[in-house]
Amino acid sequence: MEEFPLLADELLAVLFESLGTTGMPKDTLMAFAMTSGSLCAMRTLMQFYPLSSAEKALLERILRENAPQAATASPNQPLF
């Protein structure tokens, strides 16, 4: 049961990718990512939306510190 939040977040990634950038405004997805802590929403933002350097740095830091594979990933290996 402890894996359920991670699985739910991964399922959201499929939804976000299927909506594309026209189906979900950047501000809406950013608000969701920041309030829910959804790592998949953050990865979607990084992959598909234009971000300011501050937004990109913030999302990269959050992903590096919280992504499940962060413990085994190389510091230079991208998480998204």
C-alpha cells in the first residue's frame, strides 16, 4: 500500500502527456505540481513547457531531492 501514491502519480503522467500543452495551461499544471507535490507533474513541466531559469532550477532541485530513483542515480544523470 505504500506504493499507491507513487503509482497514482505515474498514472497522472499518462494523463498529462495525453493532454499535451494545449490541454493543460502551464500555470494550472504548475499550481497542481506545487500544491500536490506531484513529481510527474513536475517532470511534465520540465519536458513540455517553456520555463524560466528560476522555475527550471526549482523543479530540478525538487526532483533530484525527491524522485524515488534519486538515491541510486548519478548526480549528473537526468531524472526527467
